[in-house]
Amino acid sequence: MPSKRPYVSPLREQAAARTRVLILRCAAELFAGRGYGRVTVADIAAAAGVAAKTVFASVGSKSDILDRIVDQGVADSGYEQAMRQVLAPRNPEEVLAALARGTRLGNEEQFTVHEAILKALPVHENGEALWERATADYRLALDAAARHLHTLDPPPPGPVDETAGLLWFWFGPTGWRTLVVENGWSWDRAEDALRRIAVSTLCPS
């Protein structure tokens, strides 16, 4: 006689998925606000309105939670769509304008995730690896933008790797954070300033 398959309730699975999303969102907000080292699983459970054992059963330990936040941030980054808009123009200034807008939107949407990871770096045993994982596709996208700029007329004045480094310096997560968080600028002002700096440096007249 064939063994019976265990019954899986779709409603229960949906409820469990919603609970995981809630826990991860609350954890990211707490990590970004207080810092990873100052947040406990009990804090996350209280913010999500669940028991601590539910947190462990749903997403694991605090380190596991940060891992999942990184993975979700990468999945939600939308960099592929943004890069299609960056690589389409044949005018260098239009490319840089699209890059400024695309990276601005990505950083604005992923701000809490980036803050959660950055504040974990000093205390998390794998913080540096997490940051590299969180930003690997981002860096590759800016490398692709640099190569695209060098196919246009006029190309940037320096070599491709220099252009890629400058794009990361201006449009990478820490560049946006410096202007918006540390300097208190609006996202609009930061986008406009970074676009102007990039154009004046990489688009020789």
C-alpha cells in the first residue's frame, strides 16, 4: 500500500510566509536603527508581535536573519531593469543621467537593508562577506556602465577601470549614504549633484 503524502495546507503556508516577511522587515528596521549588535531575537519577536521561538522556527538565528535580509535585498534590487535603461542611450550624458536616477532609486528603496548590513560590519563575524555579497551585482552593473561609456563618442578621458572606480565612488551605496545621511541632503539634491559631477568629469567638452 502506498504511503500517504503529508497534507500541506496552502493557507498555513501563506500565513507562515507572511510571518517570515514581517519578521525580516522588523529585523531590518531594528538593525538599521539600533545596530545589529544591540538587537536581540527577543527584540525582533516583540517588534513582529510573535514569540521568540516563532522567530527561530521561521527564519533561524539572528545571523540567519541578516543572511536572509541580504538575500532579499539582492532579489529586490531591480538592477537588471535599471541597467537596461542605462545601457540603452548612445549619448554619454544621457547614460550618466540614467545611472544617477537608477542608482538613486535603488539606494532609496534599499536604504534600510544597506543600513542594516553596514551597521553589522563591525560586530558580525561574516559582515564583510555579507556586504560583498549584497553589492556584488551592483558593482558588476557599474562596471558594465563604464564599459558602455567607453564605446560612445566621446569616451571618458581615463581607462575603463578608472571610470568604473569613479562610478562606484559616486554612485555606490557609500557615496549616496555620505550625501543623504551624513550631509543631510535630499535624494533629489544628491542625484542632481552626482549627475553633474559625473558629467563634468567623464564627458570632456
